[in-house]
Amino acid sequence: MIQAAIKKLFLPSLLTFKNGKPVKTKEAFERRREELKDILQKEVYGILPPKPAHLRVELTAEETLYLAGFATYRELCFHCEIDGEDATFPVTQIMPKGEGRFPVFVCVNFGTDVVHKYLPLEEIIQRGYGIFVIKYQDVAKDSADFRSGMAKHLCKSRRALSAPGKIAMWAWAAMRVMDYIPLCENVDAEQVAVIGHSRLGKTALFCGAMDERFRYVISNDSGCTGAALSRQKEGESIAQITERFPYWFCPRYLRYAGKEDGMPFDQHFLLSLIAPRHLLIGSAEGDRWAGPENEFLATAAANEAYALYGMQGLVHQNEFPAPDTELDEGDCLYHYRRGTHYLSRRDWNAYMDFIDKKRVK
Ligand code: GTR
């Protein structure tokens, strides 16, 4: 039934090179990966800005007895040298106390507080995870303003059809945190997850697709131009998203409004780039705007890439799951809960349960 539902969408083939040749091995998929990245950058999110010439991380504040003394809190300033200028954005790091190296989340979040409705910090720390929090608008405003913050350094002109949009910039900032992680003594650089909710779930997916250093890529309720296939999608369409938020994407993406069926890509391209790492997709039953079914279908469609690595990808029962189900048997997680558009404690715990399982292997 799932295979049939995917077939009915006539998706562009993941495993066919641009020249029409088939992609049959994981080595071939590594070459296809470059084509997929190229398509998604040129058509959807814009060309990812290059790494800064130099990165320096400054400790600006520290509290060693945070969360009743069980955590360390640090405020960091990331200084990026771009075209000879010092471009900066702040990041907050909270780590559990103790010996050894901890797995961490790089969380691109909405609020201005570290303890936020989408961020149950104490639970995360108690479960033995550290976290880096980027408040997304500290990097670039969630608006058409490309003249302030990091945006003016990362995009000199919005005239180019493949100029980076804001999603690419927020993702770029998460990658800079990843640059810093190997220098942190108490962080396990092999166990890093990037996570975001909604527009920031789209950001987490683009980040993890473009940067293979992230072992876990978590999209919560990311919907349109995130985890959901755009063809025959319930809820938000490309026309609607590009009408309200054109600046999230590259200018060329606007051309696809109302033209989903003819697009030379769909969101399974993005999800397949996470292979052979772990993809964690969360949907909510009440979040019809995001289109849970198409989020599930895109995850299932990415299995073709996992198969080339001898992996299962998402293990499912060949039908759309009932609410309050975790499909967690394979390399990917599909977490489907009741309720509405939100990043809840329940979601975080589902993601940590899955990562815990993968880490002991
Ligand atoms: C909505 C948008 C969605 C989703 C959401 C959010 O308005 O249509 O694509 O990104 O915002 O980020 O909260």
C-alpha cells in the first residue's frame, strides 16, 4: 500500500543520474549525492555559503552550578571571518556534569530563553545529553531583511536565482557549531544530533543533508519543503509557503508555486541524503498543515538510498501508522503522536530513546 501510494505520485527518481544512468551501488550513490545536493541548493534552499576563513569561539559567560548544580552553562560568541570582516552570532551550551564525552544536540530554536516551551532542558541534561542552542533570529532575522545580522555577510545579493535563503543561513550556523565540537573535551563528536521544529525542522534537515558530520538528523513537524513530499500534499503548498515566506528559500524556488508535479526533485531527495546516518522524523496527527502522510511517504521513499548501504532505513508495516506509534525498528525513526503542531517533551523523549538505542550498538 505504501509502495503503491509512492508510485502514484510519480516522483523523480532518486536512483537515476542526471545522464539517465542508474545508481546501483553505494559508491554510485556517493556520486549521486553530489547531484542531489546541487539540485536542492540551486532549486530550493540556495547555495550554502562557504565556511568562514577562520572561526574563533569566545566564552562570554559561564555558570558552573546550573540546573541545581547538575549542569554547566556557557554563553559563547562565534566569530566568523568572512571577507576580512568579523561576523558574530551567540550560542548557548549546557552540558551535564561528569567525566567522559557526552552526546549532544545542536538545537536551532525559536525563543529567546534557553529554557523554552520547546526545550525541556532538565530532562535532556538528566538523560546524559548536552546541548548547544542557537536562537535562530540571533543569526538572521526571520524576515526579508538581508542587510543585518549574519545575512549581510552570507548573501551579498538576493538577485541571483540560487542566492541562499534564511533556512540555508540558519543551517550554516549549526554547521559552525559542528566545526567547534571536536575542540570540546566533554563532547562526543561522533554522536551529534541536529534538531529543529517546524521551519527549524526544515533547517535541521537541510543542515544534516549537507553536512555528514551530524549522525542524527531530527525534523519535528517540518512539513512543506521539509520532510513532506510536495506532490499532492495536504495542507500547505509551495504557492502558500513562498507567498508568505519567500525569503526562506532561493528566488528560483518561487517558480515552482502550483507546479509541483513537474518539479525535477521532491523532498525524498533531501531525506535520502541523510543515509547512511539516522533520520528521525516526527509528525503530529493534528498538524494537517504539515501533511503527516507526506512526511511519512518521503521517509519511506528514502529507503531506496539506505538499501544501497545494506540498511533498512524506515521499517514499516506497509501502511500509514496509527497515532501514538513509534516506528523504531530500522535505521530511521518515524514518530507519530496525537496532538497538534508542537515540539513536546514526549517528542524529545522519543528522539532520545531512539538515539540511546543506536548508541549502544
Ligand atoms: C507556518 C509555515 C510552516 C511552518 C510553521 C512554523 O506558518 O507555514 O511551513 O514552518 O510556520 O515554522 O511554525
